[in-house]
Amino acid sequence: MKRLMPWMAASLALYAAAFPAMAATDQAGGDAPQQAVQSAAQAQATTPTPAPAPNPLDTLRQAAQQGDAAAQNKLGDLYANGQQGMKQDYRQAARWYRQAALQGNAQAQNSLGSLYANGQGVRQNYVKAAHWYEKAAAQGVAPAQVELGILYSDGRGVGRDYQKARQWLIKAADQGNANAMTSLGILYELGLGVRRNRVTAYALYMLAVASGGHQDAVHYRDRLHVYINRAARDKAKDLMQQMLKAKRVTAVIQP
């Protein structure tokens, strides 16, 4: 039998010792990808699914039910106008406006007054309309000041009082409300609660038109135009420019 050279025997011994370690390493390396996939699957299975975003309408309704006056007023608006998929329902609008109004929400007070004045969702009642308009008007809501002024002028829900009508209309007009300017112009044109003054009336009608007034302002301005002479119209234009520059009617009209 041929004997191995000493260096060959040493090499074989070294190889035999290393082989089990290499086999173990190869086996571990082959299992690593599978273990990684399993770990990823387990992580995915344990990750919670994100909760769906809350419905804004549900959130609003919940806040309203919990007594949030701003949410109650907003919900009333949605019912009154039939917005965001809500069916128009004045009774529900009145319900939510009332809850907000009782907490002192000025916009809800004005809206509730409007529902009473127009008999929407509630029985028409000018006394209650004036009540809620006055609360909103006292907090500076210009549309409520206009409506309250008109109620005093017409004597609906309150005793007819042109002085109070004028006072509330001036407050709204000083906030830039064109409807107030038009109604105030009528008082001056007809001499209701104030000395009759067509020049001032014409100036207010022009100011209302310049402030974005609707067709009523245009109608009254054009109608009065033929009843005053050129000098009066020129004077009215000067008054209108003064009020427009000052951004308040009390620059010309005494409150």
C-alpha cells in the first residue's frame, strides 16, 4: 500500500475538520431567506389596520349633541339649506338653532329670528322674531340689525317706532350693509322719524349701490333721480363720497 506524503495527510485532516463547519454555514445561509419571509409575514399580520377617517358630519353631530353651540349652529345651517347631503328640514334647523341661541350664539339667534319671521319650521311669530333679532343685533350682527329696524318701521312684533328703526339701520349701515343703507334712505326720503331730506336719501341710495346693493337700491336711486335737480344730485354725490371714504354713514348722518 502506498503511503501518503506527510503534507497530504495534514491537508486531508484539515479539510475533514473544516467540512462540518462549512456544511453548517451553508445550511444556515439557505434557511435565512425563508426566515426573513416568515418574519415579514408575522410583522404584517400583527400590524393593526388603520381605522377609517371619521365622517365629518358624524363628528359635527356628536359635538352638537354634546352642547357645542358653534356645532349646533352649523348643523342648523345644514338643515336649513339642505347642504352636505342633508335633506332640507326647517323644523330640525329650528331645533338646533334654538339650542345654540339659548347659549348666546349670535348667528343662531339671527337665524332663529328669520325662521320665526318667515314661518319656516315654526309658526310665524313676529314677536319671537323681534326677540331673537334683538339679541343678535345687540351682539353686532348686521343682518339682524336690519331686520329689527324694518320690524320697528313696519310695527310688526314691536310697536312702530321710526326712531328705533333708524338707530338700528344706522348701526348696520356703519358695518357696510347695503340693505340698511337702502332702508335708511327710504326713511329720509319719506321723512319717517327724521326730517325729510331727499339729498341725504339719494346719497344713501347711491352708497347702497356702490356697496353692492341689490336691485332695490338701484330702483330707489333711479326713481328719486328724476325728482331732484342737478345741484341736489351733485350735493348728494359729495355726501356719498364722504361716507364712502369714511366707511360709515355717521360721517354725514347723526346717529
